[in-house]
Amino acid sequence: MRRVDIQPTPQKPIDSGFGHDTAAGSVVEGMDLSGCAAIVTGGYSGLGLETVRALAGAGVSVTVPARRADHARGVLAAADLGGVAVFEMDLGSQESVKRFAAGYLDAGQRLDILINNAAIMACPETRVGPGWEAQFATNHLGHFTLTNELWPLLSDGGARVVSLSSTGHKRSGIHFDDPQFLRGYDKWEAYGQAKTANSLFAVELDARGAGDGVRAFAVNPGGIMTGLQRHLTQEEMMAAGWMDSAGTVRKGFKTPEQGAATSVWAATSPLLDGRGGVYCEDCDIAAPTDPASELARIAGVDAHAVDPDSARRLWDLSAELTGVNAFG
């Protein structure tokens, strides 16, 4: 397997017909995806749960790897999604990720869609594995290993891989000189690095995988209040302008159903056939950030998050750290 030259997909909107307020179910309305199989990390809360609901409603057989498998089964059953398969996996543990992937491969299942949805945000300084910074390790390196370990199934069926980034990517590029923040930790810089990594991963995976029919997309789901904010105080969210002193969330935030829509669109839309390696938002390919716009902080994709040279460099770093590379 090798990286092949493909015609790059332009980073510009394609007029999908959907938008900011589209709900995940609307994206797959009328679709029959019976026979398709998907894995959705973090698929038992927030955006992940609504992503699973939409896919399962269209006939997809969904598997949810979860750090607390019993808890996840209970949540999914309460949401009338008891038919979703749940298996144990901790993204912060490379060994756990490899065990899950090996079990999925051994079961002889197919895999048409992989949605790397799970994440942590702005947590206190935490080290996992060999001392890796937890946000980089969980949000990026765990999904890097999962995707590479599942590569035989992904390439067999020409799957789509969706990685959830966010406007957090605008906070930071990759700290190639200190990716683990050993010289001083800043929770928002670390989150920004992880979200940039999610986007760059899609860029490079698409470049490497397109020859086997695998296409990859990065997704900004938008601003949504979910469990992702669990490490933040109300005062911090007020200072960020996300809510007022009464706890009322500002206009422009999405519901979880709306937030899941772009992931589902990227995973299923026929409009994306033959395309890949782009950053998407509001159920469309995003435009590059306009620095002069008053929306520059929350709309579009910054150049550093889709830079192919940085994407290759990050892939090499990730392969070195994890010892995993399906394209080695």
C-alpha cells in the first residue's frame, strides 16, 4: 500500500442543500443503508448518540466501542437503540484500542463507515500511556491506531472515515517540537492541537487511502452543549460568550441532533462520492477562513488544519509514537 496521487478535492462549498439547522435524521431521510456497517466512537452520548440514532434509523448496523460498556448499553437501550452492539474500548489506552480492533476483525464483519467521534476537551493536565498528553492521545492517537488497525476492513469495501474536528483547531497548530506539552501545559492550546490533528489526519488518510477507495473527511459539528464541557465551569463558559449568567446558551448553538448532521452527511452523502480530504461544516464542505470576516473565529477552516505537508509530518509522528502504520 502506498500513497497515490489523486486530484485534490477543492476546499469550497458544493451547495449540499442542507445547512446549520439541519438535523441528522434529515440527512439520511429516504435512504436505505441496510447491509452497511458502521463504528461510532463515543456513540452513546451527545453528538455520538444522535449520530448512531440517524444511522441506525437508515438501516445501518452500528457498533459503539465504549470505555464504560455497561453504561453505554444502558443509555442506548433507554434511547430505544438496544440493537446497537457495544464493546469495551478506551481510546486513551493503545492496548485497549488494539484489542477492540482485533475482536472486530476476528468477528468477520464488514465496515463501511468509521466515525471517530469521541473526544475530551480542556481537561486538567493528564498523562496516559507512556506519558502522552491526554487530549492528543485520546482525540488523535487513539483514533489513529483504531483506523490503522481496522484498515483491512476499511479498504476492502471502500469505506468512509469521518474525524470530528472543531473550531478549536483555530487555537493551535501542531506543536511538533513539543506535542506532549512537556514544557508547560495549556488546556486550550492542547485542545486546539488535538482538533487540528483530527483535521490533518483526514487529509493524509484520504491521500493514502483513496487508491483503495477509502475517503476521509474532517467535520466541525458546530457549537453544542454536551458532556464535552464537563471540565469547564459556568464562569469559563460565560467568559467565552457561550452562555449568560442565567445559564442561557447564546443564539447560534446547535442541538445535538443538528450537531450530528454534518458527521452523518459526510459519512453517507452521494454528493461526496469521489471526493475527500476536506474539512466540512454545516452539512457542506467548508470554505477557507476569511481572516477579515467577523466570523473568522467560528467559521471556515484555517490553512494550517488542511496543510498537506503538516498532514504528512503528523502521520509520520503518529506512526512513530504508536508503532502502528497500515501503510508502512
